Amino acid sequence: MKRFHFPHRYALRTEDNPAIQDLAKALVLSRLDVMNTRLEKGGSYILGTRFSLADFYLSFWIALLGRDGVCSRSPAIAKRYDPVRSRAGVTPYLAPSG
């Protein structure tokens, strides 16, 4: 995600920064497609029935990338987002970005 947060490091012109960010987002979404396929076979969390840091990290990226877009594209990931989001300890970190 360095490309997303620091696009100026990957572009020669400032006006190319949005395109660099779009590319970074597309790369992450393509990785989430792989994760979605794997999760279609699993339980409530990435490790089955056990909540882990991996679930939080995945949910963090969903919140950062835009919940509606990611969840509509990746239904197996969407199914895991709400149980993670509802955990009291993670709620402040997964607040909708504005």
C-alpha cells in the first residue's frame, strides 16, 4: 500500500498520483479476490471458528478501501466483516473513513 499512501514516490509528475493510487487499489483488490475464493470454503473467521489478528487486518483493509465496494465484490469476505466489526475492541479502528 506504499503506492497508495505515497504515490509521489512512484510517479514523475504530480498529476499521475491519482492513477498510481488507483493501480495500488486494484492490486489490493485482486489479492482480496484470491482471499475471497479461499474463504468461500471456511468458517466464520479466517482460521475457521477462531478470531485472529488476520481477521482484524482483513477488516481494516476493507474499511480503508471502502466497505461497500469490497463487500459487493467479495461476498465471502463481506460475511466475515460484520462479526469482526461488531467486536468492541476493534470498533474504533474500523470506523468508516470519510
